[in-house]
Amino acid sequence: MKIAILDDYADRALGLADWSGLGADITVFHDTLHDAQAVIDRLAPFDVVCLMRERTAFPRRVIEGLPNLKLIVTSGPRNAAIDVAAATVRGIPVSGTRSRKTTTSELAMLMILAINRRLIPETEALRAGGWQAGLGRDLAGLTLGVIGLGNIGAQMAALGRAFGMDVAAWSQNLTEARCAEVGARRMDSLPALMAEADISTVHLVLSARSAGLIGAEAFAAAKPGHVFVNTSRGPIVDQDALVAALHSGALHSAGLDVFDVEPLPDDSPLRDEDLIASGRLLLTPHLGYTTEATFRLFYEETVEAIAAWQSGVPVRLISA
């Protein structure tokens, strides 16, 4: 049996789980291919493919182009990059793992703190021989706007309150009852939230309904000094509108952990050295879920899924 482990950027897959009991020929790939034919050419010999979240797309064309493929295992309980229906037609199980629930909110709060306290420009100034190049901003007394009040959004509301912040929230189907449950004020619209909040943080699931949802109208409504953070999915935000808002001053600053294309291309307009050096734009390479405990869980349960499938035991399936 040939197993491919994809997109192991940190080169940790083989060290975080015991793959030896599978008796398989295992190949680990550390890069991401975006061309469907290139993915097909690379993976043609493999029986089992192990995916890391949405790093490599697995549409119908790829699934149909891999005649040897017998099992797909993805980290996490869902993966929007997989055409599960196409796999089902071919009789290929698509299995998922559990995921830890607190990592993204921790990173989002870290980014909020780093931007508002000017952590990066101050450490850079110190490294260059300087000292105290500016003044940071307290979180206590500010308003945190949470866009999407699901599990992660609720964690952000709790973290905001712990720092002495008022919490407002908005999403397309948000109810007063949900806001009362997590201690947030419900706003009637996204522009209203952007105008009310000093800091906003995105925690929506990417779907046809949420793609491009946050754009020029929202940024134009932003309160002076507004800090915008996205640790959810890149395509929820209109990237061009965000860059324009930073240059115009409609947004004071932004922190982005997710992007339309990942890894972030070298020629992306987000790689703006002036914005980055000034501390107005903080970019991180999709770190929201990349912790050792999370990846150990991913890979251990990936091995368990493959072993169960080998033994004829039903595997945990993800939904389409």
C-alpha cells in the first residue's frame, strides 16, 4: 500500500504519530500544488491520500484522475476542498479526524494584542538599537466586534470580556438569544458593527454566502482607528478592498492569518513593506490551528483511520 501525506509544511507528520504499524510505503510532500493536473501526476501511484485541511484542493477532476485511490483521510471533521460526492460515486471513503477547539481564538487574541500594543515594530526598533518608538493602545474599555458567533466567536467574546472590552456581534442569522447566551450585543448590520467596534475579528465558515462578504462597504463604515483581524478564511474578505482601505486610512490596521491563495504568493499586494514595517499590517502563515497538540491529534487519528480501513472497520466519514 502506498500512502501520500500532503502539505506537511513543518515536516512533523512522521514524528507526531506511529505510522510503522500500517506496513505501508509512505511519501511525505512538503509543498502545495494548485494545478489539478500536477496533483494528479504526483498522486497517481497512491492508494491512500492524507490531506491537511484545505491546503490542497481535491475536486472531482482530481478524484476521477486517480484510478489507484481507495481512501482519503483529512485532518479535521470537515474539508471544503474535497468533492465528497465525487469520492462517494467512486466508492472512496473520505474520513476525518477530530480537531481541538481553542487554538484559533488564542491566535486571534494574540494578533489583537500584538497590533494594538505595537509588538512587532517595537521589537524591531529594539533590535535595530532603538527604544520605545511609539505608544500602544489598551484593550480595556474598547469595543470588540465579533463577526460570526459560533464556537470560536463565543470564545472571542469571552476573551474580550476578560480584557475589559465591551462585545458586539453580527452575522447573517444571529439572534438576540445567542447574543444573550455569550454576553454580546447584537448589531443589525455589518456596517453598523464596523462603525461601533474599535476592533473586529472574523469567525465565519467559508461558503457561497460568506465569500466576499466583507468588503469596501464594511471598511468604509469602520470607526476611526479600527483594527481588523481575520483568522477564519481568506476569501470571506475582499482582499483588494482591504488593501485599499489600509492605504486610504479607512482601516487603521489589520492582522491576517488566512489568504485567498496559500502559501501567500511572493507578488501578493498584501506583501506591502511599508504597511508591514509600520505595524499596520500583521501577516502570519495560517497559524490558527498549527499547534503541536492539534497536529498530534490529526496525525494519530489519521493513522487510526487508515488502520481501521485496512481491517475492514467503518471509518469516521466527513459530510459533503
